Amino acid sequence: MHHLHKKIFKNDFVNSFEGDESGDLSPRQTPGVLYSKAIPTPVPKPKLIAWSEELARELNIAKPNEEDLKILGGNKVTTSMHPYAACYAGHQFGNWAGQLGDGRAITLGEWETQKGSWEFQLKGAGPTAYSRRADGRAVLRSSVREYLMSEGMHHLGVPTTRALSLVTTGEDILRDMFYNGNPAYEPGAVVLRVSPSLIRFGNFEILAARKEVDNLRKLVNWTIDNFFPHITGEDRIIEWYTEIIERTAALMVEWQRVGFVHGVMNTDNMSILGKTIDYGPYSFLDDYDPNFTPNTTDLPGRRYAFGNQPSVAYWNLGKLASALLPLFEDSKELEGALRTYEDSFWNKYYEMMSNKLGLDEVTEEDKHLLANFEKVLSTTKPDKTMFYRLLIDFPLEEVEDEKVLIYFGDIFYDETDASAKTGFVKLLQQYAQRVKANNISREESRAKMKKANPYFILRNYLLHQAIEELEKGQDTLFRKLEKAMKDPYSAKATEFFKKRPDWASKKAGCSMLSCSS
Ligand code: AMP
Ligand code: MG
């Protein structure tokens, strides 16, 4: 076990690329470099609120002592660390946004283990060259959400960046939470997030936009060497791009499986490793509504609504292809690779749905059944999580109309009209027939379903309540959620197996969120 303050960090990224080493934290454009040195700004009183034992064990890190805590709060940088903010750009809500960069994230260095190296990054540790007009800080509410959700997604089996610690800073920061001209002070916090790499599509986009082709080629090669070492040979760039397509498609399918809505799928929030990154105004679906977006800024177009995510990912992959274009003679290969997205997505989607529904395979005819599930669920809007969990034990022999409705009970959010109810019952009757025709036993089928359908999800209203409590100094609900998210497929957290209450659908922060964080 290593203590953070004693470990020798590696700094391969800064050693490999040009950076602005001035340490100047004033906002500016930084052409020609891939990062700018940024020392975290100290905080009055770092206090450890949460520590991920599982991740610490994986990385062989000792529980933090006083010296380590200083690092976690941004009050200490050891001699082997070379803290920096990365320079990247992005397309935000469909528009080119130019240089963005790590405005409130500072990478301390790389932590090497036998299984590979991990980028250690503080989020909320003060200004960097990329903070633009903002303060480089993060509020407790958004940090709790990032901490719990990144660890929660990991335990759900969804590719994600991780979070090692959550620290409050003892400093209040000013935020206009509802963007309505009523700013208020909120407690500040810092999360230490960890991933093999936090590079985004936007890191490549900025180099292409600035026509820094040598830097672009170098970053691509460095990324492949370090994180895709199995890709070798002459065509490695197109193979690598094709793998990013595969991974991104797989991630979209996983989000569909658990009902995750990211909320801000800008290209600067797309991980080059195909992981979920940058937890902001995200949400799980409560009621099955493909049109749901949790981000108040996204309401006008619902670009980032649940059901749109797979096509937005495709659009974002197109922007990555444009960024890589200077490395190719023409666009043919990249276009060809991009065309593989659709099949890749649908193949993975059908496989995922066969697990969710406990089917032995998905035939052409089954595809109609799956489409029907989509249609009926989005019109009747049951609680997605509860519906699929209840489906595991659905009694296949008791499919008379009334019995089906009694079995599922009160999982709907709205009054369902008679014809919708009929559609729901018919779907379940069709489903029962199909499961009976399986070439696997009912037990095998149920076992598949139990692994694909979580019992517990971190619903926004629960997070909201836990945050309100924490702000008052109580951590009861936070601890309960922290425990439940580590074991989401078991049926232990019974107190949370219920629909979002009525009051929560109207309250800010319980269903919809702003980007202010
Ligand atoms: P997001 O879409 O939330 O991932 O953030 C978009 C950009 O805004 C990124 O470049 C962030 O680093 C930056 N940003 C967000 N919040 C802050 C903040 N409080 N201080 C400085 N930069 C920020
Ligand atoms: Mg971001």
C-alpha cells in the first residue's frame, strides 16, 4: 500500500508534449501547446467526506492521513507531481465552441500500477489558464453527484471514470444555481477523479482546428501506444478510430440498458476511451420517456434526451473523424469506418436487450417484439427500473388481462388510458409466449435478467435529499446511497425500490438540473 504523499508519480503526458510551463493562471488562448502548468489553489480546511475503498484497493493506495488529505484538497503538491490543465476544444450543443480546456480540473500526475497507469485529477481545485470567466471551483452538490455516480456506474458495470475521494474545502463559493440572477453561497468541494486517461474528442479537435498537424499526429500515436497497445501496424490510426466507434457504441448501449442520460454530450465530454466522463446534469430515467432530458439548458431542442444519445454519439464521432482528417489522404477510410457505427450499435443493442428480457437469442421476429417494447413502454411510461426487475419473476402462466396489471401494480407515473393498458397487457402476453419458446431454461433466462437489470439506481431525487442533508452536516442518506450503489443488482436496498415521489417531479434538482456546478 502506498501513501499518496510518498508515491512517485509519473508524468508521461507532460514529458511527451509541449506545454506552457509559466504557471500563469490567467485565462488565455494557448496555441502550440497541449497543456498549461497549473498549481492547485489552496483551500482553508479540507475534510474527507468519502473515500472509495474499492478503487483504493485496486490501485494499492493507503487510506489518507493528514499529509495525503492536503493533496486531496489541493493544498499540497509533491515533488514528483507536475500539475497541469489540458487544452482541448469542443462542439457544444452542435456548435463549434473553440478552445475550452480543463477550467477546473488539474491533473497531478500518473499513478503507476502493475495493471497500467492512471491519471489522477483534482476537480474543483481552482483556476487554470482555461477557466475563462469562471472560478475553477466546484460546489458540494455537483461533487457529491460526480463522486457517487462515477463509483455507482462502475458497480453497475458501465465503463466510466472513477472517483477516489470527496473532500469539502471549508470555503463557500458563489453560484447562480437557476441562472435567474439570484446567486447564493454554497459549500465548495474537490473530487479526485481517476482514469487511465481523461483525454476527450476535443483534445484532437483543438489541434486540427489550429492546424497543428504534427502535434495531432503525435497525440494520436501517444494515445494508441499508451491505451490501445494491441493496435499495431501500418493502418493503426484507422483501426484505432474504428475501435473508438465500437467502444462508443457499446457505451451508448450500456446507457440504454441502465437508463442513464448524460445531459451534456458535447464533444469535450466524450472520452477517447469510451468511458462515461464529466458527470454534470445527468439523470437516470424514472418513467420510461425517451424524450427526457435532465438538463434545463437542453430543454429547447432536447438534443441530449435519453433516446437521442446513440445518434448524438454518431454525430460526435463524425466530429472526431473531421479532426483526424489531416492525418489521411482523403476522407474515404474515415467515412467507411464511421458507417460501421450503426451495425455496431444495433448488434450490441439486440444482445443487451436479449439479456434484459431473458431471451436465448434475438431473431428477426424478435426484433419486432423489441420494437414493441420500446413503443409500449414509452406510451405507458412505467418506472423503467421497477418494470424490468418485476419482469424477472413475471408469472408466465398468469397472463389474463387483470392479472398482468395487478402483478405490475403501481409502477406507472400517469393514469394510463384503457387502450394503453390493453397494449401493455398484450405486450406481456406476447412476451410470455416468447419466453416459453426459449431454448434455455427459465432459470437461465432469469439469471441473465438479474445481471442486466439493476434493482437499485441513484435517482436524482435521492441524490438531492442526500445533498440537502450533507449541507446541514448529516450524512445518513449519503451513507445509505454509498452502500446501495456498490451492490446494485441485489435486492437488498428495498427502501429505495420505489417510484420517484410526486413532489420530486416539480422540484428543481430532483428531476431537472442546470449546468451550474
Ligand atoms: P462542462 O460542459 O460542464 O464539462 O464544462 C465545459 C467547460 O467549462 C470546460 O472547459 C470546463 O472546464 C469549464 N468549466 C465548468 N465549470 C467551471 C468552473 N467553475 N470554473 C472554470 N471552468 C469551468
Ligand atoms: Mg466537461
